[in-house]
Amino acid sequence: MKLQDLNNLDFSDIGEWPTPIKLFLVLLVAILVGVAWYYMDTQDQYAALERVRREEKDLRGQLRGEAAEGRQLREVQGAARRDEADLRAMLRQLRTRRRSQTS
């Protein structure tokens, strides 16, 4: 096949073109369809995936903060129970002292 044969190709009769040129045309169309598919479908999915990853990262940060608050809350509640027990013990001692002073 010569370059001049390419100039003589009839676009109304593609079926009569030489096989290598038909294969090249099919390959070119397949590549164009693949590129179009990527830009119309896959690229949006990558953007959505990135958005979801950022949201996941934010939610994990919130969860870590809330978990830390939960641990602090347990510590504070434990300290409050100990303080309450100490206050009850002090009240008992105070009542005992008052009884002994009034007797």
C-alpha cells in the first residue's frame, strides 16, 4: 500500500478498504470511545470517591474527638463518685463529732 492509495479511499464504501486501514479505524474508534467513557463516567466517579474520602477523614476525626470526650467523661464521673463518697464520709464524721460534743 502506498500513500497515494490512502488518498483514493472512498468514504462511501468503507467495506472495500484494505484490512490494515479498517483495523486502524476500528482501533481509533475504540480509543475514542474509551476516552469519552472516561471523561463522561469514570472521571465523575473519581471526584465522588475523593469527596467521600475527605468526608470519611472528617468523620474519623470527629469520632476520635468524641471518643476522647467519652474517656474524659468516664474519668470525671469516677472522680465525682469518689468525691461524693468522700463527702459522705466527712458528713458522717461531722455528725459523729456533733453528737459527741452535745453529749
